[in-house]
Amino acid sequence: MRRLLAGLGLALVALVLPWQVVSQPVAAATLPFTITGVTVKPSPVTAGQPLTIEARVQARRAGTVTVAAALADASGAVVWQHQWADLGFRRAQSRTLTTLWPVPVDQPAGEYTLAVRVLAGDGIEVSETGYAAVTVQSAAPPPTPAPAPPPSGELAPEEAAFLALINDYRQAHGLAPLSLNPNLTAAAEWHSQDMARNGYFSHTDSLGRDPFQRMADFGYTATTWKGENLAAGYQTAAQVMAGWQGSAGHNANMLNANFRVIGIGRAYQAGSPYGYYWTTTFGGE
């Protein structure tokens, strides 16, 4: 992955291996890795909301492994999976691994089982399996639909104002305008809210994800140009636009001809270090 300032880069999509392990008839006490805990929160989780998944792993000996998580329904069918690949452990080292599953809004309600395994490079399981129960409940029925909003109606007023500003700016430089992408917007909104709630300012979020993993977790998995701009302390779209225009790296993202789509998120938290937090995410298709 190549990266430039302000979070620009060519992101590679991580491949997820089929959920399978090679049986290993070894006593659990002799296995080199231990799953010391698997937790999920919240449970029950409402369809359409994110589920935080945490796995705690301890090594009895040094090695490089993959930690694989899979969520299966009552019939055993896997509905979601994730891998933390190529993790290097020292002997007696413990690690806590965290990821986020944005539960689809149409995910059927019911009881699910999360299984976490540690796999060696040849696919051999080198730990006992850790389990956690997950309950998914149906999303509340939507209210009576209102008349369809205009294309930018899903944005708050200042977010919509920024979309107009950046597209005017790009067109003034002979570039195509950016279309609003719902997956990138969801990632941007979540990151701005996360920074505001937790009082930090970084491309790496409170779950340890970089911008590209966060975009993928919110459904933007295209193998293309991707980037992210952040700002804090700017209240209005005009202010943040001027701030980014005055920064070479941020301005380069806004005028990058490879970008075609954008997500915009603005959040406010009273008492936070900066008050207002902005995230814009960019994609090439």
C-alpha cells in the first residue's frame, strides 16, 4: 500500500481465505496458542448497527500466525468472517484484537455463534476454538416515508455545503465533480463521531483501524485510489474548505483527478478538545 500525506494511497483488498482448518490431533495443553477470551458488544445487536468484536490471544511460544473469526447462524452457515493475518508473537505475549462488523440492516434476527481460531501458515489450527454467542434483533420498522429528499438530502446542511464547495473548486480546476457515496459517507460520519466522542484527532480510529480498513468495514471495498482528509476545530464548511486549501497534502486530495466519489462527516461534541470534527473520504470509483 502506497500512502501520501493526508491519507492518500492505493489500497489493496485483503483476501479472506475460506473458513476451514486442518484437524490436528494434539492435546489442548500442548497447543502453542490460547484464546483467552472472545467478547462481543452489544448483544443483542440491532440489524443495521455495528457490532464490536474482541478476541484475546496468548502465545506459549513465538511464532507468526493468523487469527480467524467466523460468525455462523443456527444451521452452521457462515454469514461473516474476518482475519488478522501475519501476526508475530513473542513467547508468553498476549494480544487483544478488535474489529467491527457493520451488521446489515436486512440481517435475519436470531442466535449466532462467533468462533475464533489461531491458524499457522499451513492452515493447521494451533489453538482451541474460542466462542461467543451473538443475538441479532430486527431493526425497528421505519416510519412512514416522507417525500424523497434531493440528492444531498442525506447530508446535514454544513456537509451539503462542503460538497458544493469542493465540487465548485474541482470544476474551477477542470476536474470532474465528486459524487456522494453512501458507504464512504457512513465511514466518514462514524469516524468524525468517534473522534468527537473519544477526544482524539488521528487517521487511526479508536478500534485501531486505518482509513482503508475503516472504508472496507463500511462496505467500500473497491481496489482503487482512496484517501482521507481530517480537520478539527472548524465549525463551517467554508472554514474547513479554506483550511484544507491552505495545506498541500489536503489540497492535493481535493484536486486529485483519480477520485470520483466522496463521503463527508461532521460531528460536534461539547467539552471535546476541538468541538467540531470533520472527515472526508475519497474513492476512485
